[in-house]
Amino acid sequence: MGFFSFTKEIAMDLGTANTIIISDGKVLVDEPSVVALDRRTEKMIAVGGKAKMMYEKTNQNIRTIRPLRDGVIADFNACEQMMRGLIKKIHSGSNLFTPSLKMVIGVPSGSTEVELRAVRDSAEHAGGREVYLIYEPMAAAIGIGLDVLAPEGNMIVDIGGGSTEIAVISLGGIVADKSLRVAGDELTADIQEYMSRQHNVKVSERMAERIKIQVGAALTDLGDEAPEDYVVHGPNRITALPMEVPVCYQEIARCLEKTVAKIETAILQALEETPPELYADIVHNGIYLAGGGALLKGLARRLTDKINIPFHVAEDPLHCVAKGTGIALKHINEFSFLM
């Protein structure tokens, strides 16, 4: 036992904000896409949740990196180390040899050849023997439970951390798509800038993310779903004295308006490019929202009112791409769209 190499099959949603690894239909890793490196040796100190705890809190000997920006690899070495560290978490300690890996990885639909090659190379350097890539909106559609091989139009809007992927899918292919480098990170940056400008308080990226989760909204009138105000603590931008600022969802909705409007426009552009027969299917089936951005309060209602097509938030929006990637891994010979 353990003297022979064996192949382990894993599916990975390599996201800007979080990386999820699935094997045998189970989520084995769901960790932030962050790695901490020693500045002097470039060796990995921590990965995932532990590295996220260090983020924006390090000393001069440690640097924390988010290796992906806008949905693509920004730091090749850090990404490889992060993937290696996260994959290590799923290996049982009983084997004498590390298994060779058969991997399917979700990638943005707007990725260039160079970006696709970077993901493939990182995966191979992290131990992948057979590496397949799948476009994220296709994986999200499969994860939601849609029949992507049917002669029917389905539309997915996957709002991740670094990119928004919009795709119309029919017969196992993407008919019309828009890949927007505007998503959760942009919303977080909007909040940071707003708090600085409007309230004169400095907030970290992590604090801005907490504000987004607690009181982030796409509408200024949420009715019964309105969250309570969130109290933000931080230093005054000018005096550095501590401040306590209550923030309501209405002001955050106004501060996110421009970014949400960009996503709205991209959805309309994808619909313009959709053939009439598939457009009719989409009006009938509705449009599915996936990714962390789908959880923005009031977003589905706003888009439904604006576009006059029902928008449905997927049952488990954070794990749709990962689940779909896992299903694609099981049916690798049936899906010709795997790269």
C-alpha cells in the first residue's frame, strides 16, 4: 500500500477571492486565494485562511499576496505555491508517494491564450499530470443543474471576485459572452474610496469587504429585507484619531451604483448578441446569477426590473462553478468543450 503512484482526480475553482477544490463530489478545500511568503527566501509560510489572517497585518519579513487579479494569474510563482499548498491539504498522510493529479480548472471565458497557458503551467508545476480547463460560466451552468448540451438557450451571470462572466449557452457551447474585469473587488474598492471621501475614515480592504457583506446593496429601497446599519471603526484620514461611523445600506447602494450599472450594461450587450430563438428561451427560463456577487442585496430584483427578464439567484452561488467543474471531471469524455 502506498508504494505505487496513483491518480487522484480533483476539480478546482481557482478564484480571485477564494479557491475551492472538489474531489469525489465533496468540497475538500474552500479557502481564500491568499499566500504568505518569506521575503528573504520566497518560501511559503501560510496559505488560504491562515494567510488571509495575516493579510494587511504583516511585518517587513513577510509579504501576503493574492496571486490572482481580475480573474487571471497576476503572480505566477505565488499562484503555483498557493495551488501546491492547497492541494497538499487534500492528500492523506498515509501514502508514501504524492498521487499524480488529473485536474479540471475553471477559467474566465474572456481569458487570452497567454492567460490560459499560465493557468495550465501553474497546475502542471503544482503536480497536475492531466490538466483540463473549463470556462467558468459553463461550469456554473452545470453546477446549477442546467442541461448545457440541450438545444435550448440558458444565460448565466457569474459575478466573482475579479471578473464577471456573462454567457449564453446552448448545445454545449457558448453562443454569446461578455467577460468583464469588474466584480467583487471593484465593489470593495468603491466602498474604500467612499468611506475615505465621505466619512474621512481609512478602511482596509478587509473592512470594506465586511461592509459589503453586511450592508452592500444594489437598491436604495430593500423594504422588509433592509439590513441594520453597520458600525465601522477606523482612523481619521487626517488626524489619525479613532472614529466610529454607522453606515446604512442606502448610502452603500449609491456608492456601488456605477459598478453595478457596468454589469447591467454588459448583460444587455450579451442579450443584444443573442439569436432570437435563444433569446425567447432565456425570457422563458430566466437568467441565473452565480458567484459571490449574486449575494449583493437587491441585485436580482434590480436586474429583473431593469431588463424585464426574471433573474434567479442560484441555490449555492458561491460553489456553483466548483460543483460544475466537479461534474465535468466525472464526465470528461462526454464534454467536448473541455480544453
